Amino acid sequence: MRVMVIVKATQDSENMGKPKAADLAEMGRFNDELRKAGVLLTADGLKPSSTGKRVAFDGAKRTVTDGPFAESRELVAGFWIWEVKDMAEAVEWVKRCLNPMPGPSEIEIRPIWEMSDFA
Amino acid sequence: MADTDIHRSVETVFRIEQARLIAGLTRMVRDVGLAEELAQDALVTALAEWPSSGVPDNPGAWLMAAARRRAIDRLRRAKMQERKHAEIGRDLDEGRDAVDQIDAALDDDIGDDLLNLIFIACHPVLSPDARVTLTLRLIAGLSIAEIARAFLTTEPTVAQRITRAKKTLQESGAAYEAPRGEERARRLTSVLEVIYLIFNEGYAATAGDDLIRADLCTEAQRLGRILTGIAPHEPEAFGLLALIEIQASRLKARVGPDGAAITLPEQNRALWDQLLIGRGLEALARAETLGGADGAYALQAAIAACHGRARTAADTDWRRIASLYDRLQEVIPSAVVDLNRAVAHSMAFGHEAGLALLAPLEQQEILRDYLPLPAAKGDFLYRAGRYAEARAAFEAAAALSRNAAERNFLLKRAAACGPARPVTLE
């Protein structure tokens, strides 16, 4: 099954400029491990929400809002797409990831709809 | 955590770690069967200890240490039995040597161990079936039940195949040597073949009416990804990965709601998995950077990539595909490649070009009962407006099919050629 593994934003990631080389190297090692296990399909980091935009829908109306957005815990700082056997395997791999943020942080795992779900 | 949660956690950790565990242990004890047993012993120990001690920080290392202790015990015991009449002091020295050797072995790169285990599982002394089964069991970590299901066979058959394969490996002492030089290239070819076999078993199921057994495709892709991860300088490993990633990108599009196959030009390209196409193109670029553009898998991947890049069927660069087939025919000459080359030329240069390349193939004994030949011929003739002949060719193809969905598809094409001359059905 495929899962999206979502790194939730924190105040730190929202205030961050470019990621630090040391942090990137650390994440690179974890990504290497994922790659050698055949788990990693793709990964990317997102810029802070101050660079983002939102489009709100209400009937035919479209309203565009500029970032930054409040509630950093609800925001996404980065994601992976993994191919795993089940959610337990995804959880096990996430536990092996170093804390992606300087302070307390959260990673969320969400299964992606598959062809077999519609069979 | 409740005990059942711990148990599930232990089993998940074990599933993630088992290939590397077995790989490391195989190097120590030079016996895949014994290595698997030792790994299982470590799992049993973990299941007994983790509920009270908690899951260790580095569960993989913990399992390896537990299995290693078992390995050392066994080696010592074996030595003692072998030499029970010899001097005690000498026994102890031997024991210490074994421990030192094991420690040294453990310091080496685990990736090399895993690669070597793949080489062992795909060893040429084994039959192709045995290689596939052992690779799925040891590297992909599938259970015997899962393998039996995937190959529509029984668990005892799979279990027996595995037992026999391990015995064959054990009897052929050389099976555990890491291959070097030309031997390595030959052995890598066998590994790639096994992965492609697994993929194709899933992609074009030859038995049963279910056209796609996608789980096997996924396992093959995972094996390909693992292989390129631990052998990052092998162009053909990337060529193969590129090929199967791109082919798998069409899995959702190639079977209709009625279970019938949908040909490439008729597929809904919005259903193609762009993530896999992107991964395939990336792997192909890597194969080419490593100097492997002319590899058999890389060439086939390059052909698949031409389709993958085309936004509509009409955008397909058939001239490039035709020239890639020209090259492929030189690299791996085969009747099947010749046939595909004829199809590519018919698309690039017209049905007459296709029919001209097809004519000599019809004389080849090896293609006599090869369904794609009359199917392609039917298509060329249909495009030439020679409907009666096209119909006969599609019917001949349908008669060769062992797959109900495919047969229906061919009969539908035959019917589209208009009314038939009277035929008697048996």
C-alpha cells in the first residue's frame, strides 16, 4: 500500500529560512535507509506558509488569501510517499525518523486510496 | 503497550529486518537454511523479552545481536562435537577464532551482505522457479502462504521448493562465494531475470482469468528499488527498474471494467501513474549516466519511456521506438523482439512496412503458436483494409489464447472486421 507521511509544521518550521545543511544531511541518511529498503517513492519539503496562498470555495465564489496561516500544527512542512506492506510498517519506519523539528513535533501517516479499495 | 501491540510491533520490526538479518547470518554460517532458523530464533527471543523489557531503541541491532549469540553457540557446539577427542585448550582457541571471524564479518557493510544474499537466492544452480520462490521468501520477506497464493499453488509445494533449493545451495559449496568480475556480471543478469520474471508473472498472468496480479508487480518493483539502492553502480539494475516502474504506471489503465485488456493506444492516459513514470524516467536517466543506454533492459525502458512521455497516443514518437527496436534486435536478437520491431515499424512507416517485416517471421517455427504474431498481423491487415484476412488472423490469435478476457478482446476485433465467411464451430 501507498501512504503519505506528513511532517506537520511547527512555529520553528514556519519561521525558518532555508533548511540547515546538517539537518538536510541527517534527513538524507534516513532517506537512504528508506531507499535501500525499497520503501521511498518520493519526498519533498515545503516552504513556510508565508509563501503560500489559499483559495476558499463557497458556491461559485472563490476567495484568495495570502499566507502565513495560523494554527501551525494544522499546516504541512513536508511529506514522503512510501510503499509499505501495511500501516504497522509505516509506523515502524516513522519511529526510526529523527525528530524533524527542534521542538516537539508530529508526523501523520495517511493511506492513499488504491485501485483495490474500489473493487 | 498491550502485549498484542508489542507482538505486532515485534513482528513488523522482524519483517523489516529479516532480509538483512538472514543476509548477515548467511555470511557467518554459510547456510541460508540455518541463517533463517537463527533469525527465527531471534524473533522468538524478542517475542519473549520485549513485552517486559520494552521495544529496544535499535530493534534491528538487537535482533542481530540475539541471532549472533545463537550462531556462536551453534558454532561452538559443532566444534566441540567435531573435536571432542582433541585437546580442550585447542577447542577453546577454535571457538575464539569463530567469534573473532563473526565480529569481523559484522563490521562489514550490511548492504554487501544483502546483495550477496540476492546473488545466492538467484544462483544459477537453482531452477528459475526455485530462484523466484527463494527471492520472494528471503529478500521480499513473503510468507509461504503469500507465495502460494501469488502463484496459484499450494503451501506444501512452495515449502518443498524452498527446502529443496536450500539443499541444492548447501550441496553446491561455491554458492556462498561473493561473485567477482565477469562472474558477477553473469550472476547479476540472473538476479535481473528473476525480478523481471516476478514482475511479468504479475503483469501478464499466464494462468487464470485475472489479468493482473498487481501484488507481484509491487514486490518486483520493491526488489528493483532495493537492488538499485544497494548496487548503485549497476546500469542494468537501473534499466530494469526503469522498465518495470514505467510498465507498472499503466496497471490501472490496462484492464477495463469487464476485465478485458485495453491496448496502449486505447488506454485512458489520465489513469497512468505519473509518480511511477517520473521514477522510471529518473532510473532510465541514471542507467544512461552510468553508460548503460545500450543495455537490454535500458533499451526496453527507453521504449516504454517513449509511451510514458506521450500525452496522447497520437503524440507517440514511433520513429524513435522503431530505431530503439532496431538496436534492441542487435543486443538481444529474438523472434519476439523481431515481432515487436515489426509493430513499431508499422506504426512509424505504415502497415506495409510492418507486413514486410512480419512475413519472414511467419516462417519461424518458434513463433508458430505465439499469439501476438497473428494478433499483430490482424492489426496490420485491418489497417490495410484487408478485412477478411484480418478477421482470420484475429480468430487464429483468439484460438491461441489461454485467458478469457484476452480471447474476448480478440474475438471482438475479429467481429469488427465485418461479416465472416461461413465458419463451422466445433
